[in-house]
Amino acid sequence: MPNTFVTIARYTYSSEAQIIKGRLEAEGIEVFLRDNITIDTDPLVSNAIGGVKLNVLSEDEVKAKEILKSISNFTLDDKGNTLICHNCSSENISLYSTLNNFKSMMSFIIGFISGTLPFNARYEYRCDDCNTKIKTQ
């Protein structure tokens, strides 16, 4: 089974996957994107089908995961400084949407129905290790 592909990452949009694909191919790793055309055609189905799948040959899986880890090893704020969790001192910080409660979901639905999207899109940094919200500035 040396020529089988394994999924090593999933992305909401194909543009994100294309960037990582280019980085992996620059390292000599063969990459196959799955469901990218479907999501490019209708982006609203991305979460329903699990996003764009980034697949590599099973023999390159370890090397590809190391490259992915080095890419997302740190998060920078708007000034280029590395974000560090004030609670656990981790650098494992990610950007999340704040569409996570009833009020924000209703605002999204009203904005969608009235055609004013994006009504109010807010994002926040959160530590992936302890789930603490990270304040910037």
C-alpha cells in the first residue's frame, strides 16, 4: 500500500489548502486535495462535508505533518509579535470566529436574510491548550 493517500489536514476554504499544498510540493511531497472543487462551487457546504481534505502519500505522512507543525508553530498579532498564552505560557494559539452563541447566530441569520452579510464578523485568539481567550493590544 505504498501509493495510498492519507488525510493529514482539513481546511474550510480551498485557498488555505492551496497555500499549504504549495509549501508541501516545494519540499517534494506529492499532494492531493479532495472536495476542493465542490467547496469552490458552493462554499456553504464546507462544514457539512468536512472541508477540503489535504492528502499526502502514506510514506510522506510523517514528513508532511512535521512541515505542517512548523508552519503553524506560532501565531503573530497585527504587529508581528508572537502571541503567548498568559495562563499557561503556550504558543499554541489559534484564531476562532465568535459565532458561537445564540445571539451571534441570530445576528448572522438576520444579516443573511436581509442581505447585509457580513453583518458582524468578529474573531478572537484562543489558546489551544487551555482554551483561554488571548487579548491583543
